[in-house]
Amino acid sequence: MRTAKAAGLAAALLGVLLPSRASAYHDQNHGLIDYTAHSLNGGELRLGLFEQNVGIHRYVQVGTETLPWLASLFLRSVAPNVNVKLGLVRSKPFDLSLRGAVYYAYLAAEHSDAAGRGDLWLLPVSLYTSSRLLPWLSVHTEATFTWLAAGAKVDVEELSVRGTGISNSLQLGAMLEARVNPVVAVTLRGRLQPYTSPTVVRSRSGEADSFQLDADAKLSSNLSHVPLNVIAGLALSWKNVNLQFGMGFGNYFIPSFGVPIPGARLVPDGSFFVRF
Amino acid sequence: MARSSSASDRRLVWHLGAWLVLVLACSPQISQPELADLGDTLAAYESPRGVLSSDNVEELVATAAQRLRGLSLANPQQLILAVVDDLEPELEARGLVDSTVDERHSLSVDASLRLRVACPGPTHDEPDAGATFGSLNLVTRVDDNALAHVIQGQAHACTFPASEEAASSMLDGDIFLYRYDALSTQVADARFLLVVEGALSTTSAEGTELRNFDARLLGPSLELRLDVGGAEVIAFLDGETLGIRDARARYTCVLETRVCQAGDGATLTW
């Protein structure tokens, strides 16, 4: 009985892994679109767990990410976001894309003796390249510069502080994609944040006619290492259904926002979407 | 044609790279104030180089008594503690606890602090609405999580209560403060060096005025630097005790008996 089950499972797995021309999806016009320079073709639509996109032109893809919208439920305020991916170069062995995104969140909190509210803007700009080194092997690179700005007003008892904060970061990523067949690809992805600008916070507190303190502070991280991770995974691409999953080690970068969490740990990775 | 497209692509990449470098170069920065180096003045109070002798004791003791009396009447501690009282909760709200940034979050903090304080006026009573009694504009900085010891700036006709009932003090000019310890609102714990390039005056009957001076405010005790032949001795007022520290000894002086006596029993009279 157990042998029969195992055989059935193996058969199902082979069904997935073995090449099938009829179900082959990855060709020159349908590459992986996450962490690569590839994007949806004009008229294509992606509906996924984490991101929704539409290809409005051969070179232009627009979309929005799901997690910030879900976070709106907890923030009790809408956190809109939009992204655009432009195909700058579309040649057979080499693609170059520029992706820009804007995230906004309004945050407010209130307690018995303190209240605060603020705005958060996050603007990542990414440059992606995708190169096919061998018929079965591609390499994708990413450079993302993120500009973060926040403004807040906090009232604690009699103290009132208004402030703004700015921080920049640069993240670099690379992914090797080894294609087993048109459906299955093995991926090895690495990501690191070699540069994080100090966060500059400018604040003003007190009353203008009695006491006023202007503080310009620069907050630098004392972390002794560069945040990074390496993730091995599988990418499965059927005609419409796409599934990516993997596991790695290192710093966890918060999805959508890309903010690294200090401390090395196991890093799960996953994505699911349909494309049609 | 393909060659032209390739060249165009290369130009595009270089342009994008240039923009990225430009954005990185424009990383947010802050400018911190340059603070005065008070090292020589601090050293003078720790180790005065002048010598009290029978030749200069009469003049120095008289000067010390008169200037310390003026300083005591002016009561600058009152003003400093009022500023600290306003400043301390603000620093705490920003994570500056005991004048040191909380380091739990693996953050290194550098900061520039600019403070504008309206002076309290001649009495301890709540001033009338709209009344102005001058101001203090002060700056200091935080370096690698630590609040600088020097706080400096300008006093603009800053009026505050004197120690004598019904009298007030006025501070006007550039001021430099060196805090020896963490900021405290307790008089007993407040230890500062005060340097004034300007005037500190009182409206008391004695009408005292100190110009371009430095003093140490060590809790309730006061110390003043007096020039003696290009070097200095330190006059002090500790409670009712008047005295002078020089390069060799610490003298307590009694004006009535015209005697200064060192700890080892040596005396100077006039």
C-alpha cells in the first residue's frame, strides 16, 4: 500500500519535472519575472499572493504589491503602493530593466499620555539585468537604491515633538537560474545591503515663545556585518500557474519594503501567481 | 543600426550609473556646531599656577570677596538649572538618558542641538503674558552617543531672579558652559564651569557687575579665577568660607582678622 502511494507520488513529481513541450512556458518571451529584468508582455496579467501586475506595453509593466494593502488592516489606514517596470533593453541574450515603486503609509497611535501620527514614504529604484550564459543557465542581477522619508508629530504628556527622518540604502542581488526543463528551474539567489546611509532625523519641540529645541540627529547602525542572505529554491512555471519556493540562510529582508532584520536565521521564500 | 543601438544602450547604462552615484553622494548629512575648547580654563581651575604671597594677599582677598559676593548675588546657578530643567525631559524623550544615548538598539547617534530659551524674568512669579525678559540661544552636540560637555551660545539681556530678595540679574554676551557631570536639576549635583564674554549684573543695592570672567559653580560653592602676574589663583566661596587656592596650598581667609591660613598651618596676614 505504502509502495503504491510512493509510486504515485513519484509519478506526480515526474509529471512536474519532466519536460513537456505542450506545457512549456518558458521561452524567449516568458522568463521569470521576479528578481529579473524580464517582465510581463503587453496585455498579460499577473494575479498573485504578493503582487498584481499588468503588462500595458511590451516594455512597460505596472502593478501593486499586496502586503502593504494587507498591512492597511492593522495600520487602520490605507497604505497604497504602485510600481512600474520599464524594459530598457530587450535583446535575446541580455535584458535590462528599470523598476521604480512608491509606498506610502500613514501611521497613528494614541495612548493615555502619548499620541503620535506620521507619514512614511518609501521609494525603491531597481536596475535589473538578465543574461543567458548557456541555453540552460541564466544569471540575473539587481541593484536597488531605496530612499525612505518619514515625518511625525509625537505628543508625550506636555512635550510635543515634530520631526522628519531620511535614510537611503543600496541593495545588490544576484540569481542563478538553472533550467531543468521548460517548467522547472533551480535557483540560487543572494542579496546583500552593502550601503546604508545614516538616518537623519530633524526635530523641533517646545513652544516658540518659551522653550524650543531643534535637534538634527544622525543615527548610524553599529552592526558589524553587511546584511545578506543566500536562498536556494525551485521555480515552477506552467502555462498559467507559477510557483516559487525555497529556503536560505542569513538576514531576512522584509518583503516589499526590503528592510533587513538583524540576526542570521533560516530564510523562507515563496511566491505564487497566475499569469495569463 | 545594431551598432548604434548598442552604443545607445551603453550610454543609457552610464547615465543611470551616474545618477546612482549622484544620489549616493547626496546622502543625508547634518552639520554640527564647533564647540569651544575650554581645556586651558579647566586646567587652570584644577592646577592654578599663581602663588599667594604676603605681597598680593590683601589685594587678592579683597578682589575675591567683592567678585564672589557679586557672583553669589547674581546666582547664575538659578538660570542654568532652569535651562537644565527644560532640557532634561527633552533629551530623555530623544533617548538621551543620563546624557548618554540608550545603546540597546545598536545605534550610534551624532546630533546637533540648538536650544532657545526665554529667560524667566526678575521674579519667581509667573510672568505676565507677553512679557519678555531676554533669551538664551545655546548649541551643543552629541558625538557617538554622548552629549558634549560644552554648551555655548549667547545671552540676550537675559533676566532672572537674583539670590537676594527683590533683586534680579541680567546676563548679556557670549556664554560657554562646561558640565562636569550628567545634567542634573539638583543644585547640590550641578557642577559647571561658566565662561562669560560679556556682563553679568544685578539690580541689588550693591549693584554688582562682573565682566569677561569665568567661574566654577560646584553645587552651592563658587570659584573664580583671579589673575596674578600672568598666572592665576582660584578664589572660592564655600558656604560662609572665603578662601584662595594657589599653586601650593588651599587657604581659608578671614577678612575681619586679616588672615589666610593654609591646611598645613602656614599663614599669610596683611
